[in-house]
Amino acid sequence: MRVTDDPDSPQFGRPVPCVCARREDRDERRRRLLRYSRLGSLQRLTFDTLVRRGRSAEPAAQERFAHAVEAAERFAEAPVGWLVLTGVHGCGKTHLAAAIANRSIERGHPALFLTVADLLDHLRSAYQPDAEVDYDELLEQVRSAPLLVLDDLDTYAETPWAREKFFQVISHRFNAVLPTVFTGVRPPTEVDPRLGSRLTDPAIAQVLELGLEAQPRYFHVGAMTRDRLAEYTFETFRPGGQALRGEQRRNLEGAFKLARHWAGEPEGWLVFLGKNGCGKTHLSAAIAAYRLEQGDAVGFANVPDLLDQLRASFAPDSPKRFDALFRRLQEVPVLVLDDLGAHQSSPWAEEKLYQLLNHRHLARMRTVVTTNRDLKDMEPRIASRLADVKTSTPYAINAPDYRTGGG
């Protein structure tokens, strides 16, 4: 029951047990709360059955999980605001979330546990004429639950309808500051911005990362797969091209020596300029392959394909989020940007490339760039960073087509 309908009262919105509930037998109340909770088989997931330092063998991961357990226990004893648990599948998010709900029930307080997919299924079914609970009643039950646990946040954005209904629930609980627990694989910064801004609001939310996804050491955008990269090595490159002589031969041999030196002692930027087919991509791929052998994490991106993928990642139903891809490009220890300048230019494309290159330029991060355009023909902000003698080593390859020997 509610104490008052006066929105100015400090008791407004705070449910309190009625007289019949206070007279209720403790065991009977627990059974009733469990039925309400929808925990089902998750009743077994408590703080007592938890491996308190997690199941990872890494000390840092164990410390991170132990910290999350302590935070979850504090929240369970006094649920205030929001608790957001993120991490890879199997890291213990659902166990912690269920343990919070079970602890609340042990203390005699209600908690509602739902996976996001189940919530949306229930809301859809409530539209049916023969539904046990009508839509408005079900929506109000979820929106106003004293403690709500929403598991598997990543499944909420299947359709525009699902996104909108889910956001209605979240917006209500955010404005009312109702205790809520969320779990998800992706960090809040990689979900719908409307939702992410609420999940990360420091005035209401605490975000805990339980288990970080292990990233592969090599990632690519475009056709340069790991298998194909293995074909482009320094051993398979012909510094003499197709029987080149004179200045052209010396020029291509110079590019080869520079690439080998940079691969062995990578520092700053290496920029190869030249016509299509002159060997730029082979040399940059050979550098990437060598740095992988040395243990570096490497990214290889064909710029036109990269811009297409970044545009596609803006779509609400995209499996890859723009922020995640862009941040990875910014932070990877060695990045190859192949075919810069071959993309169809637009203000948006130039701005994104500038943001990426400016970040890596300021951080002096190891970067290899190939382009078939002259620097003077590029967007000035980008060209100035590619030509910066403090960071970059530009090298113009004037040899003919490396594959055919043609002019």
C-alpha cells in the first residue's frame, strides 16, 4: 500500500506493508515474495553460493570481482540508486544480480527479477485479449517495482517498439530514482545513447566491470584477413620490382629498407605515398605481420571500407557500435591505415579521419599510412599531421606498378 498520494510528501512513492502483510507468517511471506520475484531456479544463486573472487586465474580479474561482490552486498542491504554490472558471458553478472534479489527477499522486501527478453515478451503478450494481466497493469508493476533486476541488457534493442517500451520503463525508474540492477555484456557507453546516458549518470548509477572481453591481437577492416596478411611478408617482397633499373630500383629498395627498419624499431608514423600497385600495401602488411610476431596488437584498416563500417555502425540495429570500433582504432598499439584518399570524401568522412589521426598524432602512437594522393591535395589538418617531421616519416614511392612492371 502507499502512505500518501501527495507528491510533496517525503513518503510519496514509498510502498509500505499493509496490516495483513505485517501479520503474515515469515515463511509464507518469503514464499509469496519468491513467487512475485520470478526468480525460479535462480533462487539458488545467493551470496553464500558465490565464489567470492570469481573463477578467473588472473589476479587483477579476481580483485575486480571481489570488489564487485562487496559493492553488490552493500547495495543488497540498502538498495539505493542503480547498480550496473557489465562483463563477458560467464563472468558472474547474473549470479550477483540474483544474489541481490535473493538477499532482499531474505530481508522481507520484494524484488522483481526479469531478463530483458522475457520482459519484452510479457509486454507483447499482455496485448492479447486472453492475457492474465493486461498491458497497463504489467507495465506499472515493472515500472514501480520496489527493487527491479533486469538481466541481459544487450537483448533490448530488437525492434523500434522494443526499444521504446524498454526506454519508458527505464525513464520512469530513472526519474523516480527507484532501485534497479542491470547486467549486460557491453559497457553502457556502447548502448543506445539515451539509455547509456542514464546508466552512467554519477548521481544515480554505479557501474562495475566484472570481466573484460579478451580482444584478439589482430583485427582488420576490409579484406586483409589474418591468413592473407601472412602472404604479405618482407621475404615475399621483391625490392627490385619487375627488373627495375636506375632511380626507380633505388627508390623501391629504399622503401623496402625503410619499412624493415621501422618494423624492427617502430616509432612515430610511417607514410608511404605512391600510385596504385607500387608496393605500399605489401610493405605495410609486412610491417603488420612482423609486429604481430613480436607480440604487438595490430589493426589493419582499408580506409574506404572503414568509413563504410563506421557509417553502418550508427544504425540502431547494428551489431557493432560506432564508439567501440572507433575507440579500438584510436588505442590499438600499431595501426595500419591503407588507401587513405581512395574514399569518397565528405565533411563527415574528413572529420572522422581527422579525429582518429589527431588522437594518434597527439599520443605519438605507432601508425602506418598508405595513400595514392599528394599531401597538398588532402584536407589540410590531415596533411599537416602526415607531414609533421617530429612524428612522421613520409616516403614517396615512384616505382611503376609493382605487380606488372608497367608505367
